[in-house]
Amino acid sequence: MDLDRAVNVDDLRKLAKKRMPKIAFDFIEGGCDDEDGLTRNERAFRDKAIVPRYMVDVSKRDQTATLFGRTYASPFGISPTGLAALFRPGADMMLAEAARDANLPFVMSGTGTGLIEDLGRVAPDHGWYQLYPARDRKISEDIIRRAHDAGLSTLVVTVDVPAGSKRERNMRNGFTRPLRLSLLTKLDALRYPGWLSDYLKHGMPMFQNWQRYAGPNADADAVATFVSSQTRASVTWKDIEDFRRLWPGNFVIKGIMHPDDALRAAELGVDGLVVSNHGGRQLDRAPAALDVLPAINAAVGDRMTLMLDSGIRRGSDVVIALCMGAKFVFLGRPTLYGAAAGGVPGVARALTIVREELDMTMAQMGAPTLADLGPHFMMWDRPEDLRRNSPGLVSAAE
Ligand code: FNR
């Protein structure tokens, strides 16, 4: 199957799987513990149903979305994903390029394998930066300054990694620090000559943004050791206050799941939240992000911009998240599948698939613009829920 024949995100996933050894694919795919969080994310979307409305003129549809004063082609962007160069060398910049070309935002990971400065050159209007705060405050301050100097509009602070999680696939594959590759893992890599030759040519991916802090001669391994010693420090509210003060642009927290945390963030002048359970990779028993969204929306929806990721695989998932209170959503794995399967064109394919599905869903349900979306489209469990969700419609019918 080539890229054009991939009709959905799952097809891209299969292409990505074919191109890389288990150790790398499992790193994208995996959750933690029993991977219940992954199942819950998927099920949260699958269990929701959209009730269509007909006799609506949907001959023209508009999915453009304005976020922090900038208009994007669609209400979705690309989530930060670390170590992307493991799947394809240069993947970070490929994601950035494809996002720029599609007029969508791309968030560079705090453990990305590209440079902030390159992101500023490649996608100055579409690149955001995600901070993993360092134990050494000066490093975080310097990274924030670099993101600002690179011209990036938005800083995202991820708060849901207070400690490493139990990623059992990685443990079994020996993808640990230090690496403990079994003979089987090595033999498996030999079955993927394209991936292996890239890996041998480029070596272990480097957390480039951190290299300067790890010492002048630090190689990829030394930088990785340095990064793991510096990150995984719990972020506190005091840190959020300080970073908010330092960052003049749009300030976003990623990983908030509780309405009280959302309220506290709003009080500190945070502009937006990405409601997220980190794609099921941190706390396996966390609820699906989609399931906590309505409570967070009720708490702060009128005060800050609510975004969401974790589990979006289809355009209809985007619609559901928007109906339930998100203004914008992000894709983590889907665009990584695209990057692994086919570089920039692969990411572009993932974005096109989701855009076209979103367009089709808007037509099928009778919502020609994003402003039409809301809870009134969501299947009601009881008749009174329909009344609550859509008072105008019910009274018109009475
Ligand atoms: C991630 N995620 C992540 N989040 C973050 O804030 N910083 C990071 O460096 C990473 N790294 C990372 C690597 C990989 C391989 C994956 C799959 C995910 C989480 C990511 O931003 C996002 O929250 C989830 O991927 C969203 O869920 P879906 O779309 O993958 O279901």
C-alpha cells in the first residue's frame, strides 16, 4: 500500500508498522501498565453518537478555526511527541513543514530531536514549543528565551509527567536507560533495512535543544542521560506563575484533567489548556480526556481556550470533542504514523484524511460551520438531556 491508498489513519498506522522494528513502533504505540488508558481514550470517542439534523444547507462547509487570534485551516494541530527522529531522521522538522503547509499548528516537544531555532525558521507562524521544565531553573529560562527569540507565539508547559511511568512494552524490548537490547530485538531490526540504514547513518537521535546544556562534547547518549536527570521534576504552581511571568506570548498548560486545577490555572493568567491524559502514557487509571472535558468546560470554558488531545483518530472524533466543549484538538500518534510511513507527504496524508473526514461529518450531521457545533448534537441518554442541551430546538417543537 502506498500513501495515497491509505484511506484512514489506521492504514497509515499499518504502513508505519511495516517500516520500523518492534522496539520503535512499540514506543509510539504503547501506553503504560495494562494500557487501559489507551482503550479508555478510544472507547470514549466510540461510545459517543452524533444526532444528525437534516434540511440544513450544507453545500458549503467551513472548518477554519481561530485560535489565539490566528486563523488555521482546521480546528486541529500536531501534539508534541519526543524522540520522533527514532521513527524517521528529521521527523520533527517534517511534522513542522507539513503543519505549516497545511496551515495548522505544530508543537515541538520538550524532548524533541529538532532545534527550536530551526522551527523558528521553518514554521515561524505555526510552530509552538512545549516545555519540560528542568531542575536547573536557568535551563528552563534559557529555553523560554530561545523560543521567544525564534519568534514562536505559544509556549505549552506539560505538567502530567511528575515521574516516569511504567511503559511495559519498552521494558520488554529493552528500550530502557541504559539500553538492554536482547538478541531478538537486534534480529528484529535486521528485518527493516530501510529503518536500519537510516539509524546506522544518523545514529541514536539527539535531544538537540538540550545539547548545549549537557556539555560541549556530549554525544546523544550523554545528552539523553542529562535530560533524564533534569526532567521529571514535579512542576509546581509556583513554577507556572514564574513561567507565565517570563513568557509574553500565549501560555498553555498541557495535561490538566481536574476542574479545580483548571480554575487555578485561570487565576494565574494561563491562556489555554490542553485537556489530555498524555495519550494514555502516564497514569493508566486516568479517565479519558474527553470524559473530563465537560466538567472543565463548565469550570473555565468562558475564561480560557480549551483544547484537547488523546484518542483522536477520525474527523468525527474532532467533531465530538468540539461539541463537548473543546475549541481545538491535537493529534499525537496519527501524524507520527504519517511521518514514519512517508515523511512530509505521510504527515500531509494524515492531516488530509482527518480534514476530509471532518468536512464529511459536518455535512452528514448538518453543521456547515464550527460555530454550529455544540452539545445539542450529542446523543441524549434521557429526553430531558435533549431539553437541557438544546432548549431552543425543543421549545420550537412544542
Ligand atoms: C507523546 N506525548 C508527549 N507529550 C508531551 O507533552 N511531550 C512529549 O515529549 C511527548 N512525547 C510523546 C511521544 C510519543 C511517541 C507519543 C505517542 C506521545 C503525548 C502527546 O503529546 C499527546 O498528548 C498524545 O499522543 C495524544 O494522544 P494520541 O493522539 O496519541 O492518542
